[in-house]
Amino acid sequence: MPGALQRAVRANEILAVLARHGFAEAFGRLGLTPRRWAGSAAAPARSTGERLRLAAEELGPAFVKLGQLLSARPDIVPHEILLELRRLQDHVRPLPFAELRPVLAAGLGRDPGEVFAELDEQSAAAASLAQVHFGRLVSGEAVAVKVRKPGIRRRLETDLDLAGRLAARLQSHVPALRSIDLAGALAELRAGVLRELDFRHEARHQAFFHARFPGDGPVFAPRVYAELSSEQVLVMERVDGLPVAAAVALPLAARRRLAAAGADALLRQAFLFGFFHGDPHAGNLLVTRDERLCFLDWGLTGHLTPRLRAALADFWTAAVAQDAEALVRVASEIAPEDSRPDARGLEREVALVLREELDFVSGRPALGRAMVRLLFVFGQGGIPLSREYALLAKALLSIEETGRLLDPGFDLRPHAAPVLRELRRERTGARAIVRRTRDAARHLLPGLGGLPLELARLVRRLGHDNLAINLHHRGLGEHDDAMKVAANRIALGVIIGSLIIGSSLVVTTGATPRLFGLPALGVVGYLISALLGLRVVWDIIRHGRHQ
């Protein structure tokens, strides 16, 4: 009962917050009683997206994280709301270090004093799920230590359960949402939020990127101390640098190099490695004093298979060429098999987005914004695309905005061209042909080895005239049964008719013995034919006329 009582109290808190931000009028449509919160309804002077963002920030970690992950779903979230949700911040007041110390000790598996020569108890950064402290290992290296907040998983699960119930009500009461798999999307978001609580995933992502972009290059990720990291604690090298917003004081040439390095890195991650940072906004990037770019916070990442990367390249090429028909065709090829889109209508909507966002002549093209809007158009038009595409669209939008913060004239297209050429070589070059041929041969040769024996066996059977081919008709079972039923009824009809005719002939003879004044044999014949006739009628009524 304490758990149920806690959920009930929290549910009332959620509804009260939503009412304060102008959503009380919607409670009636969801089957909730709005009177309790009617007095607290705020005037909707702000946009819907802004009110949702403010409500999520007030409701705490679970709703902030859900909002942040929803901002990576342009296939189901309208563009205006999505852009507002991207502004969600989860910077909160840090907890006293004394509350974190038991979590840190449990995550390290030993007393922190055995690992750190010094550890600043003043938080360097605090968010809803964790906070970061700077320190120094006993071996001398400067580190940043990310520690999960105590009890956060239980609070998150409570709020996520309530969010799921609210989503179910929305799905059943709002007709516009019935075509969207809201329950599936929320389940996916829930898994993403809970996954972020396990810092081992983040450590692996960071190590993967660090291996492909070494620390001495123009972009890098902090090195992870895997032996000191766990589900609750992440220990990594400390990187001294400036936020991107503060780096605008650098010379323009340096800022252009940084913008180009960030774009090149993200594009290579997505198109060539199939693994990319899912949220490279300005807050997750640091500019070091030697003018390099550091990618932070690897909790949210995307993964693309070779097939998805190839389709993405075609998608990108068609978008830059402003070819709406090709875009719809590529999207249809990678859509689920049961999707039934309106191709003509989609082409009109896609052409409108391309004209508004990719005006290369009179305006500044915005490829990131175009990708985000296109995914929403496809989602609403019956072509739900992969979550990874949605995440990449958000990442492209983030890196494009960051690039323009550093360089107002930044354009993503020139940075994509060499990466796409390299991907094309990987798909169609000589090495790719040799590799595919080798793979095909490896799978084909074992079967070819037994082919001569099978051919010889077939020839021997032909020579002995004992080759038999078995044919089995599928789908004819129902017709076969129907024919049998019809034949039986026809036979009964013939028998009944014969009995009636025979009985009538017997009656005319006046033969004895008699029954009811008529020849008994004729009367018995009439009775038997009547019973058989009733049986046929009853069978038809019981089983239907289709049999």
C-alpha cells in the first residue's frame, strides 16, 4: 500500500503541475475530473511546446529525460514542439557529497580514499541523474568522477509508470494519436532512460569513440578508466576547456576549424562507423586550450547497420538534390512491410519542406532542420522510419546549430560530400566487390562440394525409372470438404426422392398389411424419407448455406 499511496500522491502532483501550465482543460477529454485543478489553470499565453518544457522541468528527472528523448523522435513529435523540448535542461541543485559517498564507495568496490589522492566535494556539474566531481588519482592523473544519485532508479520508475498510464489515456481519447504507436514509443523511451542509469554503457561508447578518434586529433572523447568504473560510477580523464558559447571569442579561422572538425566527426561516425553521438549540442562539447573539440556525455548514442547507412546516403543525396520523388521512394524501401503510404500526398509535403528548409539560392540551407521535419512528415504519412534515423536527424540538427554558433556561415553539405564518396567506395569499389564475391563463395562452395554426388544419384534414379514427384496442393482443403458435403447431400436427395416414388407406387397397389388405412410398406417409406429430409434441412440450417 505505501507504493500505491506514493503513486497516487505523485499522480496528483503531476496533474497539478500540468494544470498550472495550462493543460487543465484537456483533463476532461482524458476522462479525468478537471474541477479539482480548474482554479490553478494558467492562461495559455505561451506556446504548447514551451508550456510542455516548463512542466517537464518542474516535474523532475523522469519527465525531463522523457522530454529530451522525445526531442529525438521527429517522426511523432511536431517540429515546433520538438525544437522547444530540445531546450530542456536538467541542471539542478547538487546533493551534499556525504549523500553520494556511499554510492561512490559501492561503485568503486572500496573506500574512495584508496583510489583518490584528492576529491573535491564541491560539485563541478549537477544534473537530475548524476553529478560530477573533480579529483586526482593516487597515481597522479586528474580525473572527473560521475556519480549516480542515490534512490534515483525507484523515483524514475514511479514517474515512468505514471507517464505510461497518461500516455494510454491520450491514445484512447485523442483520435489524432491513434495512428501512432504511443505505447511502443514510450516503452522505448523508458528503456532509454533506464539505460542511461547504467554508466557501463556510457563507458563503452566513450572508449569506442576514443579508439577511432585518438586523443591527439582535432576531436576526441575523454579517456575512461574502465577498471574504476561501474554501473553507478564513471571515472574519466579531466578535460580543461571552454564551453562552445564561450569559444566565440576565438579568431574566426579557429572557430571555422572547430565547426568543420565537429561536423566531419559526426558524419564519419554515422556514415562510416555506424555509431554516433546522439546529442552533440553545445552543452556537450568543450573547446580545449589547444583548440580541439571534446565530445562529452555519451549516454545517448545511435547505431546504424550497413543497410541503413546505405539508405541514409541515398536519402541525404536526394534531399540535397531536392528530389521529393526519390526521397519518398527511399523512405518506402526502408519502411515496415505493412506500411501503406499515400505516395502522391507525401511527395507534395516533402517538396514543401525541401523548398522551405533547403533554399540554396535565396536563403541559408538548414539540412538538420529539413531532416527533422521530413521524418515527421513521413511518420504522419504512414512511413514510420527507424528510431536511429530520428536520433541522427536530431544529432545533425544539433551539430549544424553548434557549427553556426562558431561560424555564422557554416554549411553542412561540403563536409558530407567526401564522407559520402568514401561510403560509396566502401559499397561499390573494387574492394567491396572482392569482399562480396569472397563472402558469396564462402557460403556457396560447401554446397557445391556435394553437388556431383547428388547429380549422379539423380541420373541413376532416372535410369532405373523410379523417380517420383510428389505434388501437394495447398489451400484446397476447404474446397475438398465442401465438395464432399455437397456430394453427400445430393446422394441423400436421390435416396429421398427414390423412397417417395417407391412408396407412392406401393400405396397405389392396395397391398396388405395396412397402417392408417394405407399399405404399411408405403407409409414406412414416407416416414423414412421425411426423417431424412428433416436431417438435410437441419444440417443446412446448422452449418450454413456456404457448406
